[in-house]
Amino acid sequence: ESTTVVVIGAGPAGLTVGNLLRRSGVDCVVLERQTRDHVAQRQRAGIVETRAVRMFDAWGLADRVLGGVPSEGILEFRVDGESHLVSDGDGSEGLGARICPQQVLVQKLTDTFLADGGDLRFEAADISLNDLTGERPTVRYRTADGGLRSISCAFVAGCDGDHGISRTAVPDGVLTAHAFDHDIGWLTVLADAPPPTYPLLAISEQGFAAHFPRGPYTSRYYLQCPPDDDPEAWSDERVWDALRTRLGDPVLGSGPITDREIFRLRSLVHDPMQYGRLFLVGDAAHIVSPMGGKGMNLALYDADVFARAVADFVRDGDESALRGYSERCLRRVWNDQEFSHWLTRTVHDAGDDSRCGPFERNLARARLDRLFTSPAAARSFAELMTGMD
Ligand code: RFL
């Protein structure tokens, strides 16, 4: 069997690569380890930034991929219970950001890809990548009924996240990993409870908390906690009490909690994002701490750059965009890492005094004050939120 691109992983990155390649008339096969149901239910990110919305629009996919999804333009910061609304629109003409739960985006990307005749194979086990530095790499895998398959291709798109196999196919010493651990934990809770009016970030002495919409009757909440804390130590009652205190909202509506876990805020960049004919796309290449909502959006950016580069090569034999892939993507990755790092530090340092001393706490408060009072600072923030920089 033979194709132009084998895409490993059917998350936001892999499905976007697949759809954009099909739009360019480039054939590809997408291999996903999990079942379709599993992938369609995985809940994580929730905001598609302005740049990514316009990217789908430029590819003629905005209606199919984001149709009916509500738009977003305001973010609420609540500092010790006092509300400050910040625009995350940069005032430019055109489509703006959308509140789109990751699983909704994944479902719509899957539907679009399959409706266009895309080749998407679930339950592909034991994938191995071979001859990545040769002319025609080979991807081998096992089907659900145990059959062995082999696909030869011109390029492999490694879109299988931070724990996938693509990056492990790169020999030691080729990639440099730049890692940062904030030493902060977040308890994340999903509940069937009313969403906030605006996505809400709350700074308080008890620590950071956030409340984001995830559908008409669903909310995701975050509560800063020690990174090694045990989710079992957070009873429903303790979660709602902590949220009411930190959000400064004694009458916050509650509801059944459907998921709760604790994760560390960390960032990771692999440089370069390419090895031979393997291109790493999305979380396979980089993790960005969730504050600022950039992880999924970076995956969509990489996918766009990669698909255009492959199309250049297939259409005109022009390899320059493929050669520049890693450098171009890493430039944006570091820009978004910086934004996410800045926002992470600001919202955590400004609240809980035990994390840092009073000096840094006051610095963080000054940064927030500048954001709320200086139009130039607000505009710079909006530019970073939209991704249109
Ligand atoms: P994904 O989504 O991890 O998809 C990878 C796909 O590859 C499959 N796979 C394999 N397939 C075949 N063979 C193998 N060996 C495989 N190993 C894995 C997996 O089953 C899966 O289908 O990576 P992708 O596509 O790069 O997308 C990245 C985003 O998922 C990620 O950046 C975001 O979820 C990060 N993130 C957020 N990003 C935002 O932009 N805004 C947010 O608000 C936001 N909130 C979050 C987040 C991540 C979170 N987690 C994971 C801790 C909130 C949370 C809680």
C-alpha cells in the first residue's frame, strides 16, 4: 500500500492535517490507536483562537468545522472578588474566537474528513515508523483483527501527542527537549453546572481558580492545588466551597461532577520538530501550560504550516517550506510559551502569598493593574489572545 502522507493520531492536529491535505488534493491515511468513540469523547481544551478560526475560513472549512459554535470576545478577571472585563478581540475585521470544546472540534473534523472520502483507520495498534531518513518511509501497524499492514509514503506527520510513538522513533541526541515545571498543580473538575457569563479567571488569597464554559449546561473549573495533591482529597463539598470562596461568588450554581483530576502545569519544547521525513505536529512536539489556552491552537497552527508545505512540494516540487517547517513553527511556539508563562506566573503569584514572597506578589498585581488600566497593555494582551501577532 502507498500514499503521500501517513498521519499518526486523530486528535486536533492529525485531523486538521488530514482535512487540509485533502483540500489540497494530497492523499493521506490517518492512523489512530483508539476507537472513534474514545477520541470523540476526550474533553480538554475549549477555545479556538481568532487566528485558527480564520485559518479554517481560509481553507473553506469554517462553516463545517465551527458552524453553530458560539463566539467569544471577553474574558473576566476577578481579583479578590472584584470584576475586570478584558477584551480578547484586537479590533480587527473578520471572524473572531470561538468557544468550542475540544471534543466538539474533533467530532466535526472527523465528520468532515470522512464525508470528503478521507481514509481514517481507528484501533491501529503497534505502529512503527521505518526508514524515516530514506526516500520512502514505511509505516507498519496491526489492525483490530490482528492483521499486519504496511504503508509506504513520502512523509509521516507525527500527531500522536506527548505520549505517542512518533517522537520515540527519532534517535537519541537528535532532538533537544526544553522543559519547564511551574511546580503548580491544578485540580480540574468537569460538572453539569451553568457556564459563566464570560470565561473567568479568579485571583484570591486562597489561590487561583477558573470557570470556563464547556457547553450550554456544562462547565470546567480549575483550582490551584499542590502538584502532588490527591484528587480523592477533594470531595464535592470541598470543591464547591473552594470555588465559591476563590471566585468570590457565594451563590455559584453547582451540579453533578462528572470528572476530576489533578495535573502539573508544565511546558516542553522539542527542537527541531523534524527528523528526516517525519514532521512532529502539535503536542507531539510541544506542551504549553494551559493558562492562555494555546496548546490546541498551536497544534492547529503546526497543521496549517505542514499541510501548506506538503502541498507546495507535491504541486511544484518546492521543498523550501518543508525545510523551514520547524523554524517557522518554533518561532510561534516560543511566542506562545512566553505568553502562557507570563499569564501563569501573573495569576498565581498575584494571589497565594505562600508561593512567592510579597515582592513578587506585588509585581504580579502591578502587571494585572497595568492590564486593566493601560489601553496599550490591553491591546498587547488581546493580540496574544487572538494569535494574530
Ligand atoms: P492529542 O489531542 O493528544 O491527540 C493525539 C492523538 O494521537 C493518538 N495516539 C496514537 N495514535 C496511534 N498510535 C499511537 N501510538 C498513539 N498515541 C497516541 C491519541 O489517541 C490521540 O487521538 O494531541 P494534538 O492533536 O497535538 O492536540 C493537542 C491538544 O489536545 C492539547 O494541546 C490541548 O488539549 C491542551 N489543552 C488546552 N489547549 C488549549 O488550546 N486550550 C485549553 O483550554 C486547553 N486546556 C489542555 C487543556 C490539555 C489538558 N490536559 C491534557 C492536561 C486542559 C487539559 C486538562
